[in-house]
Amino acid sequence: MPETGSADLRWAIGLMSGTSLDGVDAALVLTDGERIAEYGPGLTLPYDQMLRDRLRLLLDHAAELSGTEADLKDVERAVTLRHVEAVTALRNMVPTIVPDVIGFHGQTILHQPDIGRSWQIGDGALLQEQCGIPVIYDFRARDLDYGGEGAPLVPVLHAALLEREEKSVAVLNIGGVANVTLLGPVQDGARQVWACDTGPGNALLDDWAERHTGVACDTDGALARKGTVNRGVLERLLDSPYLKRPMPKSLDRLSFHGSAMEAVQALSPEDGAATLVAFTVEAIARTPMDVTPDRWFVAGGGRHNPVLMDRLRSRLGNVASVDALGWDGDALEAQCFALLAVRYLRRLPSSWPQTTGTRQACVAGRAVA
């Protein structure tokens, strides 16, 4: 990559709300879209329980919706205004910096790449009006139009942050769904980058824990730690054609939900949690890869679960949190959408045939008119 030029540097805010439905992550960075020159602050604003419940209802029934329902529009407005609050809070932390652009991912309620559809709710025009900053949004549509999966989009950031790493490295993001960026070893000054969703991340375990404890996640892995993996159930879960598919590929949050919840329903809360953690780990470990990574770095909420991390280390070997690299593992995806917004302004591609399956390199996003 060329050296960062000051003429191309912009302060950008990135906004991300993942399928864990826990809230809005916001991050401010100074970037030219090729690397990050300076990090500003990051923050998370949680959704209140009522909004989480309404979002989950939409997510569960999104395939049946037309997009014109009044309640959908009402929830979309509430989600957007929560993003406005996140931008306001972030700007108040550094009032001397005037952001040039916002990268707005929106809240995914449905992802169906097999039919060219990925649905993120969020009103980019309202966000721009309320914040007074240009907004780039709808990051997945053009990728799908180019024949891609529409996800994952974060590999471009991982590659930029690890450009000086010469060995093969995997960056694993464990949110509601787990995805991996595989960076091949540097050869003749260049490297290949592959990516895909590996399978479930936290989503199944979160739903199981909430069902049995009333808490929206398995805090500190307490439930799974007490359980025993049911090997028969695990092997049935792993007998999925998706898990055998090569990169690139992507998933909806609910892709495994029905079959997995049915498979573990007869297990104790503890054994069910342990088996679902093992499912996440084995889906990652069995992902077909062209090269074997020397090291794994884990981002996202999953890295806060010590049981999940211990089992990843046991299965994969050299595994650490991305925090060991000096990265902010909670802000990484938000930082990515800040980077993607600037890449859009500079007409730089954000996805490629090996990361999302597009026919050619693709510039993601569109500007609010």
C-alpha cells in the first residue's frame, strides 16, 4: 500500500450493531481508507430491553415482512435514533474534532445471500439529518449485485492492520455469527486474503442461556463450564453441508437456530451450553482453508467467554485475543465501517472474489442523497 497521504486522511465515525442485538458500537478513526493513521475513542450504547425484544421479533419474522409494516418503520426509527445518540456521545468525547463522514452499517434482521438479499434496517437520511455529517450506508447491496455473499466485510480492515505480519494469520470475529479472515503468508511482497462465516458464534449459546437463566448471554461461560459435551448431538450438528463448503460463504443469525435448539432441547442447561460452545469451536476448526494459520486472534464478544477461548486454544493451538495486538476488540467492527466509508469516498474496493465471492473487486456502500 502507498504511504498515507494527508490529503486523503479523513476523520470518520463507524457505527455497527451486530446480530447479538446488544446495542450500538461507535468508533472514531483518522483514515485514508487504506490504513488507520490515528485512533479516536470508541463506545457502546446498549439497546434497552424493549428495543431488543422488538428487534428480536423482527429478526424472527423478517422473511415474512414486506418492509412497509408500521411497526418495522417504528423500530427502524428507534434504532436510528439510538445511533444518533451514539454519534453525539462520541463527538462529545472529542469536541475539537469535526468528523468528515459516518459509516453506518444498520441493524441486520435478515441475510439470504443465496437469493441476493441482505436486510439492514436503519434510516441513513435521518441519521445524516440529525448528525449533520455525510453518511455512507447500505454496504452489502452492491456486493450482492456483483454475485457476492454480502459478508463478511471486515477482512479489508484486518489485512490493513496486519500488513507487516509476514506469516499466515487468522482473525476470528465471534459475534452472533462467527467469521474468519485468513491471511496467507507474504510471498514476493504480496499475500492472499480469504474470508467466510464459519458457523454460529454466540447466537445459539445466547439464546440457550436466556431461555434457561433469563440472562442474555452465558456470563463468563458459567453455564458451559459446568456441562459436558454430548458427542452424539455435536456430531449431528456438525453434519451440515454448509460446514463443508469452501470459502467464501456467509450465514444468517438463524441459519442453525431451529435444528440446533431442537438437537439440544433434551439436554440439561449445562450440557446444552457446553455442546453449543463445542459446536461453535468445531465449526471454526473444520472450516476448509487453503493454508494453515500460524496464529489465531479473536475479536468480538466471544473473546470475553473464557470457556470458549479455552476450547479454541485446545482445538487450534496458538490463540489470543486481538487485544494482545493492541487492538480494541470491542470497537473493531465499528472501526471497519469508518474505514469502509472512506474507501467508498475514494472509490477503493472493499470486497473481492476470495472474501465474499464477488465476480470482481467491489466498492461497497452508497451515499445518502
